[in-house]
Amino acid sequence: MADPNLKAPLNYAGSKFNIIREGLRHGIVAWNAQREVEARTAAEAEEMHRLHKEEEELLINEEAKRERKEAEKKKPRMNTFTPGSSVTDVLIHPPSQYALQKLTTFDYIEMWYFSLTGHLDTLKYHDRSQADDTFNISKIDDMLTVRPIASVKASRNVLPDHELTFPEFLSAKNCFLNHAKKANWLTTNLNTLTKFFWFLETHPSVQLPLGEKIILTYASRVQLDWH
């Protein structure tokens, strides 16, 4: 039996093993390429997962923010005030909504509504609730509009200007001017009316036996020209 140690060793670097070596090299290249593909796929999947998670977190945060805003809206809030401001120490009943609406539309309105009697009438018979759900149809500038009854219904107790007492008229005109200003009447008109009332109050005719009645009758006639 021949001694295997005496045989010449195989030359693995020889041409006989080229095909094996090429196969190994191709296998290694293919394996490396596969590993790169797998690594790239895994990285893309991880990136997609991260983006999806960030999107979910963003949606959750936005929903939580929206719920907080809704909760804030539903919370009762205390009204703010201007530091240093004060409240009136005299409670004055406002005129009726009917009178205020007339001022807003620059229409004729009797001074009686701005007198103390008119205020008390409003308190007793009109505007008993700010939540008045009774409405009526009125016509303004050839257009029909729906308004609360309180703003379109005149008082059955109203008096024309010449039937007021002179002190009632003078007191009512102050309230009238105040609310006309709030209704955005022109400053020039308000200034003119203020002078007009002053001329009435200080006119020499007031000293006559029927002077106050004469002044009130005159004012009642010309008041229609104010509007």
C-alpha cells in the first residue's frame, strides 16, 4: 500500500480549481449584495415605522389639543374689567327696546319714552325678559325683517311731547341725547340739538303764564324735522 504522505499535495491555486474559486467569489459577491439589500430593506422598513409612529403621535397630540380647546370653551369664564374703572352708584332703568330701535334707525320717537314715567312703564309692561322669544315682522327700507315684539311695539301709555310737564321734558331730553349718542347719531346733529334744547330751556317765553306749554308745543311740532 502506497504511503499517502509521499504523494504530491494538490495545487489549489492551479487552473484546475479556477471554477471553484470563481464560484466562491460569485457566491461571496451575491451574499454581500443580498446582505446590502436586506440591510437597506430593514432600514427602509424602520424609517417607515418611525414616520408612521411620528404621524400617529402628531394626530394624537392634535386631537388632545383640540379636546383641550373644546374643554376651555366650555369652562365658565369670569368677565374681565379695566383696572381703575368704577361702577355707577345710581341704577337707571333704560328706555324700551322700541325707543332704542327708533333711535338706531333715526326715526321719530316721543320724548316720553326717555322720561322717568316712560322708564317705569318699560319696567312694568315691556321687556320683562331679556330672553323674549316673541317676534314680529317689520318693514325697514322696503325690506321685511323679523324683530322681537319689544322692539316694534309702541307703549299704549305714550304721551306726545306737549303733554309732558316742562321738568319732565328737560329731564327726558338729557336721556334722549345720551342714547342718541350711543346710537351713533352724527356729532354735528347732537351738538345742534343740545343748543336747541338749551334755547328752549332759557327762552324768555318760559316766564309767561303759559310759556312752558307754548315751548313744549313748539318742540313737539319741530321735533319731526330732527329725523
